[in-house]
Amino acid sequence: DISELYQIFSDEVLGSGQFGVVYGGTHRHTGRPVAIKVIDKTRFPIKQEEQTKNE
């Protein structure tokens, strides 16, 4: 589960687009700031899934 590795700040929206929202957060073990993209899979084309995994 991603929430075990990262603390996601749902009130800290860094950006949004057609397929999802990017939130700010921190890595729980290092404390480093991170950006976490949350994708709405119901709006996401399957052919782009592999490409997005590389982001």
C-alpha cells in the first residue's frame, strides 16, 4: 500500500489534468518531499498505462 511508504497531503494539490491529480507528500522513512500522481483509472486509456508507470 502506497500509504505505508508516503504521507499524502490531500489538501496540497500541486496540479491536475485530464486523468488525475498530483498531491504533495513526504517519504515516511526519509522525510523527503515527493509529488504523488493519483490517476482516475476510469478515465485512463489502457495503452498509456505502461508509459505512465515509467514516470
